[in-house]
Amino acid sequence: MNQPATVTFRVPDSLVVAREALARRAGGAILTVKHTGIQSHAKSDGSPVTAADLASNALILEGLTELLPHVPVLSEEG
């Protein structure tokens, strides 16, 4: 039986570091909202969304667009 070919991708270290920093900034935005009290409202599909969701989503979208301008980004809140 033939085994499928293995493909390995190497992510540049600088990109890993940049994504980690972006995740930390988004986490900071979530904690800021948490300390002020989290309230949610319903999206059009009835699922909840908070200011923390929206703030972290905005930071992540902006950061990924800056890091990888030619890669489309999909997000739950976007």
C-alpha cells in the first residue's frame, strides 16, 4: 500500500514571534474588558458576543493583515 507523501512547512521564527506577540496583545484586550465587567448581546444568529470578543478580534485581524497582507483572514466576529 502506498503511503501519502509527507509535506513539511517551516514557519519562519520571526513570524512565530510576531504571532505570539499578537496573541498576547489580544489577551490583554480581553483582560481589560474583563476588569470592567463583561456583558454580552446576541448576534443575528442568537449566539452571544462581548466587547472582549470584538476587541480581540479587531486586534487579531489588524495584526494578521499587517503580518500577512496577501493571506485572506476569516474570523468568527469578522
